[in-house]
Amino acid sequence: MQELFIETTEQLQDFAHAVADSPWLAVDTEFLRERTYFPQLCLIQVANEDVAAAIDPLAITDLAPLQELLMNPCIEKVFHAARQDMEIFLHAWDALPRPLFDTQPAAALLRLGDQVGYGKLIQQVLKTELPKDHSRTDWSRRPLDKAQLRYALDDVIYLGQAYLKMKSQLEKLQRLTWLDAEFAALADPQTYSLEPMEMWKKVKGRQHLNGIKLAILQALAAWREQQALAKNLPRRWILKDDVLLELARRSPKTLPELEHIRGIDGGFMRKNGDAVLEQIRQALQLPKDQWPKDKRPAARPSPEQEAVLDLLGAALRLIAHAAGLSPQVIASRKDLLALLNNDSQIPLLQGWRRSLAGEPLLELLAGQRQLLMERGKITFQASCRSENNPTAEM
């Protein structure tokens, strides 16, 4: 394996040309986000079976050769937990690499764990223990030492090896196409779009507000999001969640009232006081039918529903066992309750989960399938009752 550290556009051009015919490329990024709204890209690692490169975006002003390489539709780009990497590329290039393969959701279909971390994945697939010494490295500092580069390159060298093995296993199980919809969503820019007026839903503690107070929270959270984006600062540096909640609760209408809110200092007052009061004023004028409504937790299931959930859970475990999967990878008990409440938007009723388990469980609820006990074993099979017979009451 040839290993490179690329610091110039010329080196990048040579590397991109050398790997342009690769059927796949393993890709990873190192970035910082503690002090910015957008991640600061500090290093990009790319590897195929023969060469691995750590590319320095802080030294290279023109990354066009890399962009062209990663946007090549003939090369499959391999990531682990791709979402953050994809956000970085979308911000940098206003485009996303495709096609792609993400080893994290793929691992779930091989019973390697739901949301499995990279180190654990490599240990399970390749029987290799990777060091964790640089997981908290400040990747913006230069120069990078040999140990840091070793850590960074290992992320793509072993990722490529794991990908080849996992893809082969998925093909043998005829599950490779199960991931198509998930990978397509990861490569869709709409997946990463943020609507400022929806950001109130991410504020911790919002469940303690309702009515007009939620409308105020919505307006303030949207304003905070726009400020953070414009200034490229973390949201919490504009206003912390607990301050947003207090503003929504107390609804100050004057600067002196605003000044008495804990967490509002003089500097913030001078720069943003009037703007915050204007957001509150506008929210207070909203008609009731425009107030946001927080989706409250579902009511506690009744004893009858609990019994049906147990029945669905037993059927799910049988389905998962037959498929060689963990039941949790397919659906949680919360998903089963949503199914029982006729929620059609749950993951259980999308993609491969629907065909594997969603449809059979719907048939169970409709009386078209049944669980039977035979010689101490439970079986899940088509119901022998005619469609004209009424189903048993819950």
C-alpha cells in the first residue's frame, strides 16, 4: 500500500489521475466544529486497494481535482456513518458524492450492530484493533505528526478492506439492494436542508411549553438559526437553549425586562436586544391557528394494546431470527406502537423493512396471519380463517 500526504494542487492532480479508474474509493474526513456553525474541513483521506492519501485542504487552495474524483458517477464512494462527511461536501461544493456505500447501515444487515462505531466494526469484520489515541486531535494544527497521519490513513485503509468483505457477504445474502433507498437518501441534498422555522423542535426542554409560548420559541429559534448561519457560529454562542426557553416563558416586551433574563448580558443587549424583542412581538400577534404544536408523547398503551404489542414483538423476533438479524435493527417497541396506531411514516413501513417485517405484521393485525404454539415452539404462519370471519377483538 502506497501512502501519501498531499499538500499541493499538483500532487492532488497526480493522485486523482492515478486512482480515476478505481471501481471504489474509501473516503473519510477530519474536521472541527466546536467554534463554527459549519464544520471546518481539516483533512480528507481517500484510498483504494493500492494507494491511500491524506489530503490537506488547509494547504491546497484548489480542490477541484478531488471534487471531480468524488463526483465521478463510475466510482462508488465508501464511508462509515456518512452523514457528517456528506454535510461537509455539500457545504464545500454544493453537491454530493454518488453513488455511495455506508458501512454503518450495512453492518446492521450483517448483524454487526445497529449504529456500530468504526473501531468496533473493523474489530468484528477484520479482527483488527485500531488505536483510539487521536480521536480528540485538533486536526487544524500543523504540522501533523506521523502518529496522526497513521491514524488518519488507517481510517480509509481498513474501511476499504471491510467494505469489500461486507459487500461480498451482502451479495451472498441477496441483501445489497436493501440499502438502495438509504444510500439514495444520504446522497440527496434535501436530506441536509435545515428550515429555520423547524429548529424549535431541537430545543431541549420545549416539552414544558405550549400555546403562545411555543410560538415565541419557534420565532426565537428561527432567528438564532439565521444568526448562527450568517455569522458561522455555533447556535449556543448566539443563545443557549435554556435562555430561549426562559425568553419564551417570560415573554419580555421591553429592554429592561429583557435585561433581567438570566443569560442575557450587556453585549448581547446592545447588539441584539431590539431584534429579539421584535421576534417576540411578532410571535405574540400570531393567530391561534398558526401556533406550532409539539408532538406530545403517545398516551400510555392500554392493557389490551400492551397485549397486542407483545404479540407483535413475538412475531418480530421470529421474523428477525429467520433473517439472521437483530429485532432492534428492524423495529423498536415504539415503532410497533406506531404501527398499531396506523402511522404509515415509520421506518418499519419503508424499504426492506416493510417487505421483510412490515407487511407480515400488518397481516397479523388484520387476522391474515397468526402465531401458533406447536410442541413448545411458536410458529408464524398464514391464518386458516376465511376473510369473512370477524377478527378477534383486542
